[in-house]
Amino acid sequence: MTARSERCPRTGRLRLLVALLGMSLVSGCVAPTLAPAPPAPQLQLLGAAELAIPRGCEATPGAVYRTHFNVQPDGRVSDAASESGDGCVQQALRVWVTTFNYAPLHEASPVAFDWIIVTAARND
């Protein structure tokens, strides 16, 4: 009787451990899932002015200049803001994105626009 009563606590602990593991697996399967984000509206750029960087205004090579703005339902751009500061490049980019004209949308859409200077060199 002694040997059997010693096994019971071990068996009880093992059953408890198995039950807890099983419950954690099952709870993972029934955990609420997040609904996928709605697809972003299809933006169609219809036109834009030419980017004008003022003389003496130099973009930093390798720097990414991010500009946020909203495309309104009528296709116009509003609320242009630079994420990377308020230098002359950022100001030029804010002015430039406000010239963008998009096809009409059902609702306003936020946009993040990244710009980086690229220079080409020819090795002869």
C-alpha cells in the first residue's frame, strides 16, 4: 500500500502538468484572432509639378527624407509634414507633394512618401 500511495502524488502531478499543457495548447487555438487590416485604397497619381530644390540646398547622401500627407477624396493633398526635420530639403519636399494630384477616392487616405538622393557616376 505504501508503494501505491507514493506513486499517486507523482501521477497526480504528471496529470496536472499534462492537463495544463493541453489547456495552453487549446487556448492558443481558440484565442481571438486580429482581423486583417483593410486594404489600402488604390492611389493613382495623375500629375505633379517638378521637384525644385533651391540652390545651395544639399541633400545628405544616403539620408531618407520621409514626408507624410493625406490624399483627400477629391485627389488633392493636405497636411504635408516632414518626419526628418525642417531643413531646406524637407521644405522643398513638402511643397512638392502638395502639387501631387490623385484620382478621386472614397475617403481620405494617409500616405508616407520617402525620397532619397541618388547620383550616378560613369566609370570609363
